[in-house]
Amino acid sequence: MSKISKIIIIFLGDIICINIAYIVAFLLRFEFNIGNSMFCDYFTIYMNSIIWITLLKLVVFYAFGLYNSLWRYAGTEELVKVFLASVCALSAVMAYLYFTQQTIPRGIQLIAFLLDIIFIGGTRLGYRSLRNLHRLGKFDILHRKKLQTKVLLIGAGDAGASMIKEIRRNPKTGKDVVAVIDDNPEKIGKRIVGKKIVGNRWAIKKAVKRYRIDEIIIAIPSAGKNQTQEIIAECQKTKCRLKILPAYIDLIDGRVSVKKLRDVNIEDLLGREPVSVNIKAISNYIEGKIVLVTGGGGSIGSELCRQIAKFSPRKLIALDIYENSIFELVHEIKTNHPDLKFETVIASVRDKERLGEIFGKYHPHVVFHAAAHKHVPLMEKNPKEAVLNNIIGTKNIIDLSHDYVVEKFVLISTDKAVNPTNVMGATKRVAEMLMQEKSYKSLTSFSAVRFGNVLDSNGSVLPLFRRQIERGGPVTVTHENITRYFMTIPEAVQLVVQAGAMAEGGEIFILDMGNAVKIIDLAEKVIRLSGYEPHVDIEISVIGLRPGEKLYEELLLSEEGIKKTTHDHIFVGHPVPASDGLSRLLETGDDALEKSAEIICKGTDLDVKNWISDLVPNYKIDQILHRVDLFDAP
């Protein structure tokens, strides 16, 4: 409806209200005795002047802006405006009757004035109320109730109250909070924003059945990881969809919003508190510096770029061989950090001459080396590629960092480098030894960071499970007892940044990632989070260990020992000498390793594996090792 049409309707409504007010005033003044001669005389005067009285009041109302206000937002200010307009309209009518020498009793005028306020103000507020009811869908209650998602809210604190109000204000979400759960016994049985608190977390399953709940929202942003995990475990006994409000640290603006609700992720079920560091306090070595990140388009490399970009480096360079991933990162960084000097370089870490051009052009102060082949089964079948990329590529970056006197060099390593049973892990162990050997004779601070599996990184187990679930299963697990350490991408990157600050030279930093997680348990949790029942809706198939795969991962070599750092969850392994095989090669000449690798890569895959085993004596081809409890050591 157009604005003019709305004004015309309000005008007509006011005409009716003004005259109904006078008619009612006459009836009240003469006690509904319409046969009274005085009633007839005064009413005749009114009827003869009805056009002028009505027109005068409309003009006054118009002058007070009663036809320009947004009455859908009508409130106290608008009602005051109606009152003042009615006073002036009464004065105008009284003046008109005085100058035309006509009389209508003051009692009738006073009653009509009061009724004007009621009728004129009432129609405006009524319009607002009807509009709100229509917006909320109150005119179709049965249909609305049928389509709404019934929500069980967990958390009767400030965040829970804000969530209930937010859902009420946004009916388009289609949600309706019907009951609340809270562990505080003093709150049970009471109401929060009109919603009853029906029990504690042990009443979740019963409440879901009683109120026919469709969705559960966890609104306890202050809850720790263990508490959240316990609540989620109870929720998973139902078949309801699960949503969670982020932690307070993620609610940057402090507002609780339906838009900030997210699905419960597997990260919520790690079984430990997330490891966090004060990145800002320990990243001073990045501010104002030129930073190079190799493998910048990968899961770890791209997150490194995101984190580093927050701390005002003079320039950030992302190097990667794959242009597609780098292209996507450019758009993201430029959007979020428009003032940052961010450059991308397409190059291979195998090409030392090209890398020399890059180091000569940019002269980086800090280098994070994340470029590597990381997939165990693929590297078992392509050991030559692992050697050229993970060993020779890393040596190229190490040598150039030394030659150009880089201040900090951090190597991204893996727990698979410890007592490796696969080519990927063994080549990463060689990379660690190369880093430590160079640290003995370099002005550059070299260090490495060793961590376990990164949740949701490219090619990790979670995306595989999700794809298998989308296809209807089965979800494949290599062994019933296989376990892995897990960490989130932000945790991994924080450790890398922390290592750069703490490193003095030659250290390998290790994160205490809590207890190892059984992969079959992880698979069951992912299936439940996807809304299915494991072994019922989605099968789990055990397919056997792949070549080079361990049942249990380790984080530390026995000879490295373990030493605490200033961070409770970060440990450091003591530098150990390189193997005799690697030492002999390095003593032969600076390029002896490269020449040896070039020769061996002309042979068979078995030749390559035997060559690697000479460099890494504890590399046992295809042998399954068992876990050593690292953090039980004193």
C-alpha cells in the first residue's frame, strides 16, 4: 500500500472518530435521553457545524504531524503528540463557536476531547499492535505452531535469557523455545523470560519426549570444554538437532544472536580444554617484519597467514605451488586486511634457484616452512616425491634462510616423524635433523613444531567421514584400536607462532594434546552429529591398516627427553645429533644430500626406502609400533 493511500485511510478514520466522539459525548451528557428538547437543540447546532468542526480538528492534527509519524513504532512520544493536538483542536472548535455565536455545552466539549484522545491515540496504537501480531504470525496460530521448530534451551543464565528474547524478536527463524534446562537446583521450577526451567541436564531426554522437541540449543558460552562435552553427550541420546552458542571469546561484540548459533562440531568433543596462548604477547617478533610462509595455500599455511596478518607485519609473502588455493587466500586476506602488504608467489620448494630469487627480492626476517607432502598412503606409493619435496625442498629453504640470515625459522613437523613406520614420517624426521644440524652453525634461530592430526585440514579424516556419511555410508576405519592425537587448526597455528617466540635454536616443540582419541569413537560421534545412529543408520566398516600406518602415534623420541616450558601445555625435546648416515652425507659437501637423492630417485621405490632408512635408522618399514605414554614421564 502506498504512503498516500495510508494517509487517506487515516484521514477517513479520524473523521469517523471525531464525530463518534461528539455523538457519544451528547449521549453521555444527556444520559441517552435523545427526546430531551435541549439535546435536540444542541445536537442541531452540532450537525449544522459538523463540516467545520471536523475540518478544524483535521487541520490541527495535520499541523501536529499526526499523519507523518511511523505509527508502526508508536509509543509515548506519539501519545503526547495526540494529547497536545487534541487540546489545540478543542481550543480551535471553541474559538469557532465563539466567533459564530453558537453554543455547545462545555461538558460535551470536554467529553469529546477525552474521547478524541482515546479514539485517535487508540487507532494508532491499535495499528502498531495489529502489525506486530501479523509479523509474529499470531493470526494463524494453528498453522504457525505446526510449522515451528520446538526448541529446548540449555542454560538459564544471561545468554539463555537473551537467546529467548532474540528468538521472540525474530519469528522468521521458525523457532519456539518451549522449555529450559539448567543445572542450578535453585532455578528448577522457576521461569526465565516466561519459559519454565524443567530440570537439569539429566532431564534432557525426558524433556525432549514430553515437549516433542525438535532442536536443542546450548546457550552456556562460559562453559568449559569438559562441561560442554558432558552436556552434548546427554543431548546425543536424543535424535534432536544440536546448536551451540559460541564461547564468550568468540562473541566479540558481546551480543547474543540467533545468527551466531552454530552446529555442534567435532572440536567440541575433543575431551580437553583447547590449548590457547597469548599470541599478541609473544608475536612481537612478527610486527614490522617481512614474513614468508611456504605452503601458504594449505590448511596450516593459510591459517598462519590469517593469524600473522593480525599483527601488522611489514609484508607477508605466501609461497605455494598450487595457484588455486593461493588465489582464494588472496581474496580473503585483502578483504579482511586491506592495508596489509600481502604478496603471493607461485614456486616449488624443490627449485633452489627460483627460491634464491625470492629470498633475494624479499629478504624475509621470519620463515614458516609449512610446504610438504603429508598424506601417508600416497607417499608410500610415491616415495621419490616425498624425498624431493619433504627433504630436498626443506633443505633448500633451510640453506637460504641461513644464507640470508633470517632471524627466525620454524619448521612444521609431525608426530609421524617419531619412530616412523612410513615414508612421509621418515622424510619429515630427516627434515627435523637437517634443521637441528644447521642450527649449530647459524645465526638464524631454527626450530620445529611437532603436533598430531589437525581436525578438518585438507585430506584429514573428518572430511572423509562426512563425505562417506553423505553417501549413506559405510564410514571406514582402518583398525578397531587405532588412536590419534588431535588438535584444531587454530591450536596448531598458535603453537607454531609460540615456538617462533620461544626458540633459541635447534628445539623441537611438542603440544600436550591430552589423551589420544580412538578413531572408531570419533567416527561414531561424527555420525551422531550428522543426525544418524551409528551401526543402525550408518555402518562403520573396519578395512585394515594401510601400508606404513601405526596403531598408536608418538610425539617424542626416547633420546630427546622432555622439558617443560613457560607454557603448561607446550614441551620441548632436547636437540639430538643427526644420524650417522645423514652426518656422513652432510660432511661430504653442501650439495652431497641433493646429489645422493637425485641418484637414488632414479632407482626403484624400494631403493628409495632403503636410502631413507640409512638416514633414519629407527625407520622400520611397514612395522606397527605401539604407543609410549609421553606425558606420564616426570
